[in-house]
Amino acid sequence: MPDTDASLQDRLLRSLDRASRAEAALARHFLDHADSLPFETAASVARKVGVSEATVGRYCRALGYRHFKALKAALQAEAGPRPWLIGDRLQAFAAGGSAEQARALERELATVVVNHETAARPEFHRAAQRIATRPQVFVAGFQTERGHAAYLAHLLQYLRPGVQLVDLAAGSFAEVLTAPPETACLVIFEARRYARQARDLAAEARKAGIPVTLITDPYCRWGQGLATEVFAVPVDHAQFWDATSGFASLTALLVNAVFQALGPGVEARMTRIAGLYDRFSGHLGGGRGGEL
């Protein structure tokens, strides 16, 4: 029997001693995401943890709560005056840290807001529709932005075929520039100091009739005349080096928009890929003897 006088955290920690694999996964999720639990439902938790909604309910009852809603109510009651809203948390951080740290955090949060505003623009949805429907999608990144290009390419490869990270070693960009312009599109990531290759590739693609989506910083001037769309991401986060972390945030929004443009049929592909991965590699907690 659960100790009804114990806090939620104590109940979760105690439950780990005798928890099943699914219960242990739920306990860790609850412990690691206490701040976001008030905004969750039993269904959303089940999806994130990889269990059934009924399992979430049974685990809540095993902890001594009637259902997940009751568990959330207990969590909020225990938190008391703890700040729940991001504005309150930002003020608390500013009061407890240095002014420089607070300024950096505020600018990074502002970048996320700017990215969501960008994702609401018609040209963003136009780019996502093109990436979803053109048979060939090429993604290029240069210097430190190469990683962002790989991130987008790998995520898109889960959603659809025909996505390729551009080969920089060959030196000719032939796979992009010889593609039929009506079937291809190109996404370029670039930030200052800008690589000459990025500008030249965009210029040649434009000359060939291939649409170009450029994800860059606010200081890029050459992109406006060469790219079909230019999405500028703030990079000044009061840090030693201009931070391109906002590129990852915008990439996630772009992938989500592509997913929506593809429609429900994309789930069959993702399920197939997940099955192949489990067949050849497997995940922790999967059916091939992995552990959580």
C-alpha cells in the first residue's frame, strides 16, 4: 500500500524498487519532467514513454492516486508558490544569476519566439510544401553549419525518400546542379563568416532554376538576391561566439511543417523504418533484450 502522507517524489522513488519496466519508465519520466507535467495528459505521457494509456492510469493508482489528473493536482499542491510560467521562471533566474547570464537566456528565448513567428509566415509553409513534394531534396551546410544541414537531412529521411546531404568533398555540386529543376530543391544553412561556396552554390542553383531555401543569420546580405526564401535566425545571445542553436529550433519547426504537408500516409513509412531499426539495431527497452 502506498504511503498517502508521502510526497509524489518520494512515492515515485520508492516505486522504483519494485517497478516493472513500464512503471520504471513512467517514474523516470515523472521525475525528469515535473515542470511540464501540469500540461500533460495521460495520453500524451503514454505516447512519450511508449506505454498504453491504461498503463499510465494503473501506475497512478499504484502510487495512491485515482488517476493521472489527481496525480497532477497533488504535484501542483506540493509545488505551492513555485513559479509555473516561463515569465516567472525567467525573473527568478535573473534574480539568482548574473546579469550577463540573464541577458543571454532572454535573447535565446527571444530567438525561439522569432522562429515560431517565422514558421507562421506563408513563405515558410511554401518551402515546407516544396520540401514535402519535390522528388529530390538537397541539403547543404558549410563550416560550423554543416551539422545543422546533417540534422535536417537525417530527420527528413525518416519522413520521405529522395533526401540527400550535399557532398562537399567532390567540389562540383554536380548532384545538385545537374538535377532536373522541376523535381529538385535545395536548402542551405549558412552563417558568418560566410563560405564562398554557399553563395556560389545558391547562385548556380538559381541560374539552373532550382529553388533555394536559405537559413541564415540576420547579417546575410547576399541571400536576398539568390534564394527563393531567406529565413533569418537571431544568433547574438551575448556569448563569445555567435550561437547558431536557433537553427536547430527552426529546423524542428520546418520538419514539423513538412510532416503536416505529407499527411497521415507518412506514418506508415516511419513505422516501417522503426521496425527496420529494431530488426537490425534495436532500442533500449525494446523487444530484443534491451534494458531501460
